[in-house]
Amino acid sequence: MNPFEMIVIIVLICVGAGVVNNYFRMKANRQADAASDADMDRVLGEVNRLKERVRVLEKIATDQERQLSEEIRKLA
């Protein structure tokens, strides 16, 4: 075997190994991204639910103040 052929074969093996390595790394990253997307959806759903609860609590708090003000006016 010619030394030039050996160098070419070694370079092709290294390049091929690098391509395969990058493929597996990208595949793992896609799986991690899918998991983080699911977590993000869950967190956004929880934030929206909490925002709705805060709106309801704000409504209850402001309604009670109005009722209290009306009762005070009735007494005066």
C-alpha cells in the first residue's frame, strides 16, 4: 500500500468518525430540546392558571372593598 493511500484512508476514517459523532450529538440534542419544550409548555400552562387565580383574587378583593364602602355609606 502506498503511503499516500494510507494518509487518504486515515483522513477519510477521521472525517467519517467526526460526521457520525456529530450525528449522534445532534440526535441527543433534539431529544433534550423536546423534553425542554414539554417542560416549557407545562410551566406556561401553570403561569396562565396562576394569572387567572390572581385575577379572581383581585376581583374578590376589590369587590369586598366596594361592598364595605357601600355599607359604611348606608350607616352614615
